[in-house]
Amino acid sequence: SSSKRKPLQLVVILLQIAAINSYDLHPGDSSYWCTNCLGPQLADTLLTYQRPSGGWPKNENPQPGDVYTGTEIEGCLDNGATVDEIRFMAQAYKEMGDELYKNSAVKGLDFIFDSQHTENSAGGGWPQFFPLIGGYKDAITFNDNLHINVMKLLDELNAHTAPFDIEPFSTETRTQNALERGMECILATQIQITGLAGCPTRTNWCAQHNRFTLDPIAARDYEPVSYSGNEGMKIALYLMDIASPSVEIKEAIVGAYVWAKKSVLLDYAKDRDTNDDKILVYSEGAMLWPRFATIPHSSPIFCDRGCVNDDSLMYNDFPVGYS
């Protein structure tokens, strides 16, 4: 019976952009960027957090005056790590003129360029960690918007957007090639389904793809091979911001839009019950998209520590304690 089932989590998202945690750069703020002030104190702290690879560890919340005491060697791009630190260190150099800050930002950019995959001629994505540590963490990673976070950083660098409007950032020569390869990767990994007419149709992306074959792959046991309603739609929104998109980019946008139209869960909204467990509730006119959906049929996948493809769990028979 449903009361004996292990509670499963239906991971669903609203089609919206979540804010990314980042450091406030305080541009031009003389009360922040001054000797013995918070800006250079935090920059000095981040110098201790930067790993030998040039990247920074993830899921840290360093405060001015802290010193890194961890043992991680690899740098990380997951959960917004490294891209935010690069921005901050570039701002610190712009404000304070300290060569240590400049060198730190440059070393972080070296990490970005060095970690981009080269195993496939169809562009290059980025792994979670570098140097590579094995398993799914070496894959082309769209999960948690890693790829798009890096692309946006490179867009800023390429456009000489502050704080990258000064040397050596404004004369960086590797950026355009990395952006082109990153875009090639996005287009090459978009999952294409062959229809009745024998023509491939662009759809959505998985959260991670094999860096050699570009095939969608699983990560942890609750992150299956699937369409990703979260990361895939963030990719589509990124493509929609391109000023002069190519025909292939336009086709990618249309394919993602059609997938979203076909995969929407109508009249359901996220809520919490009296135990603060996540639940779905009927809400006329509401729209949700599955975080994970089957390829090619886009049926929602229910995940806790392990995943089940069973629509009845959502529409007819929620398990007791559903969270």
C-alpha cells in the first residue's frame, strides 16, 4: 500500500532563474576598499582559499580574516565556486592595485581555460573539479548551472565588463576561443530525438554528459540519466540572451521551448505540509516542470535515494510523509 512505500521526492522547479550566491564587489566604495578595511581583508582571506590548481573549493563561506584550513587540492566550479572569487579578486586589484590580487585573478582564469574539456572535437565543457578526480564529476557539467556560470564569466571578460575593463584582463586572448568551444558543446549535447519522419528534433539537455561521447549520463543515485527541467531551461534562457544568434542557436531555443511546452505539469504547485515536508498541491493555472524527466517521453521521475518513474505517485497516490 502507499502507506508502506518509502517516501520519494519529486524534484520540481519553477521555470525561473535562481539567484547565485556571490560576493558584493562594492565598486568604488572607499569605505570598503581601503587599508585595513573589509575588502582587502576578504581578498587576503581568499588568497588562502585558492588551491594550487588556481580554483577555489566549493560550499565555503569565508569571512574577512579567515584562513583556509582544509586539505582540498583541486579547484571546483560546482555551486558557483571559483567564478565568483575571480570577479572579486579582479575587483580587489582594480581598487587596491595589489599585484597579489591580480595574480590570483589571473591564476583563477588560467584554471577556467585549463579545465575546459578537450576530449571531443565538438567543443568543450567543464568538469566539477580540476585536476580531474574521476567518475561523473569529470563529465561535461550543466548541473547547478556550472557551464552557464562559466560562460557568463567569459562573456563579461570578453566584453571588458567591470572589473575586467583593465589590464591584464582587457587584453586576455584566450576568451573568444573558450566561448566558441563552450557554445559548440551546448549545441552538440542538446538531446535530439528522431521522429516518425526520420528527422532529428532538438529537445533538452541532461544535467551532465560524457565528455568523450557527449551522451547523457547519471551522477549520484538520485540524479539519473534524464532531461533536466532546471539546467536545460537555464541553458535555453542563456541562448535567448545572445544578440545575434546563429540558425543553429535559434533551432536550439525552439527545441527547448517545444520541450517545455510539452513537459509542463499543469495545475500543480509546490507547497509544504504541517511537517514542513515538500508536497505538490492542486493550484488551478499553476505550472511546474520536472527537475528530472525520462528520455524521450518526458515523464516525471521521482527521486529520493534512488529514482522511480511512476506518474501515479504524483497524480493519484502520494506516499505518506511525501517530502
